[in-house]
Amino acid sequence: MIFNNVNFDTYFKNYPTEDGFFGKYGGCYISPELQTAMKEITHAYNTICKSRKFIDELRRIRREFQGRPTPISHLQRLSDSIGTGVQLYAKREDLNHSGAHKLNHCMGEALLAKYMGKKKVIAETGAGQHGVALATAAAYFGLECDIYMGKVDIEKQAPNVARMKILGAKVVEVTDGLQTLKEAVDAAFAAYAKEYKDAIYCIGSVLGPHPFPLMVRDFQSVVGIEAREQFVDMTGELPDAIVACVGGGSNAMGMFAGFLNDPVDIYGIEPLGRGTALGDHAASLKYGTEGIMHGFNSIMLKDENGEPAPVYSVASGLDYPSSGPEHAFLHDLGRVKYDVINDEETIDAFFTLSRLEGIIPAIESSHAVAYGIKLAQTMKKGSVLINLSGRGDKDMDYVIEKYGIR
Ligand SMILES: *Cc1c(COP(=O)(O)O)cnc(C)c1O
């Protein structure tokens, strides 16, 4: 399929380019020491991860430890409640071990660390979800795990901090600046620059310098590849539309990877939070402009000084002031349509899916559910497949305290 001069038959061969570009987005904008480390990871990725042995081991782990393939569920009662005849389906990443899609790339990254002979994995975490997924992978492979986390986030995310510690990870408190995610990223990169001979950095989404956007997409593409095959088996055809929420963009990119070359409408949903004013949302692709942060060029939300702007969303996994470079590319190309869902719509969808289907979704995933429902209301027939990126157990106390039972 050719779309806006891009041939999607050969898309994965051509994007990213050898130096990590999706059009003008991506690249590797970091210090010379870290360039060396990234070159080592790129080389290892291109050789080790393409080997039969690595692929077979990762497949076995996905089956025996992660519980893959995760199913697709037909959301019958939700579809009936909409009444247009449009059928909704969910890809159940909430049933992936540890309750979300993040383990898909963490197991890949940690297996690569093992094959490279590294002893340690290093990462930052904001809300703690990436830290928990990486601590899970590190425990499985017997790797040390240092998770850098701002002091403010440590206090806010006590259950995830406890999980990381139970899994054997070291949670390193970062007390610089505002003591949140940005400072944690800087501290983790600084530690990595010192330790890269024995450690690898594991990024939590399709973000950061090359090769991470490529590597994380490829590890997450298991979601889209499984989903396409399962959906065709179940219904005899492709879905008319697929929907996923976009923070950094890893669950979305994984899902989209299975369908980019198909006649399927693709929607990436960003958080509109409390509204359109800067600081009230994290819809970077919708409201941002081109810029470089955290080692890559993409579309980002900037403050008056051109620095990453403060962002907000009810879903802590979506409040990042940029998105992966491949999303910026697909956005400009028009292959994926990016739209927004606000906090209120999200919480409604959280309760609707729980009540009608017996599935409590993560607040992040509830953005995709809300959009899938809206879409089904405007379509006359057909089907919509939603990527349910994670389960909502982590969010229940917060939702009840802030919104009550609806
Ligand atoms: C972290 C997280 C997200 C957002 O990350 P992406 O990289 O955009 O996928 C979405 N859903 C859940 C459940 C998460 O934990």
C-alpha cells in the first residue's frame, strides 16, 4: 500500500533509517560518551536480536512466562449498548503478566542485556509502571536493577515503589530540581554514562535516542501481529478501525505495526486532561511543535523558553510532553489520525467498560475505550478494535477517592 509517497510494503525495512530517522524525526542527540554506548546497543540489536536463538528464546518466554498470546475479547454488551450495529473488540494486554503491555519491551531489553553480558539494567520511572515492569524482567533474568525516581514521585507512588523493592530492584531517590520524571531521566542517563560497560539503559517507551524507538517498537509489535491474526480468525476480516492511547506511544506503536499496511483506519488518542490550556493536558501531537528533548527530535509541548512544558493528565502513564518520533512521522504523513479524550470522558469509559464487560481498564487505556465508543457511535457499521493496554487495579483507589462510584 502506498500512502502519501511512503510505500508501506517495505515500511519496516526503510523506517527508521540506519541512523534512526523517521523522516526528520528521531535521531540520536546525546553526549559523545553516550553515543558510544548507543552504538554498542545498536550493533547488538542488529546482530543478537535478529539471531534464531534470541528470537526463539523470547518466543518461549512470551508463551511460558508472560502468558502470550493475550486474547481478543468481543465486547458484546458494550456494542449492544451503543446500538449502531458497530462491533467493538479489545486486545487484552491487561492480561499480559504484570498487567500491562510494558513487559513486552522490558523482557526484550533485559534478554538483550543478558546476551550482551551486562550485569545490570538502569531506567528512570515517573508513575512507576516502567520501573515495575523492568524490575520484573530483571528478577526473571537475575540482573541487578537500578530505578531512578524523583522524590516527589516516590512519595506519590508508594505501591509501585513497594513492588519494585519486593522484586529486588534498587529505587534511587532523585532530589534535584522538581524531583520528578525529568530529573529522574537526567540522573539515570548520568549513571548510565558512568556504568555502560556493565549496564544497559532500558527506555520505557518508543522514545529516546536511536536505537530505542526502533527496538521498543519491534518488541511491542508482538501485540499488533497477534491481534491481526486473531481478529481475522475470529471474524474472517480485518477491523475497520483500531484505537490505542498514546503517552510515549509504545502500546500504540506495537498495535499499529500489525496494521500499517492494511486498509484500516488507525487512531492514536492523547490525553486532553482538564482542557486545551498549556499545562492542562499532554496532547503533544495535537498541540505541540517540532523540537529536541531527551535525545530525539519529535513533536513536543514547549514552555515560553522552548523547554519541555509542564503537562497534566488523570492518567499518570500518559503525562509526557512529547511522543515517540515514529508517531510524529505518522502524524505528519496522515497515516494515523491523532485525536484527544479528556479526563471526564475517560472516567466515564472506565466505569462503562467495568459495568458492561467485567473488565476494569487502566485509566490510560480508558482513553482508547472512550474514543472507541465515540467512533462506534458515528459509524454505521463495521468493527473497532481497541488496544486495552493495561488493567485498572492500580487506579481503583484513586478513581474512587477523586470521582466516587458512578
Ligand atoms: C505506561 C502505560 C501507557 C502509556 O505508555 P505508552 O508508551 O504510550 O504505551 C499506556 N497504558 C498503560 C496501561 C501504561 O502502563
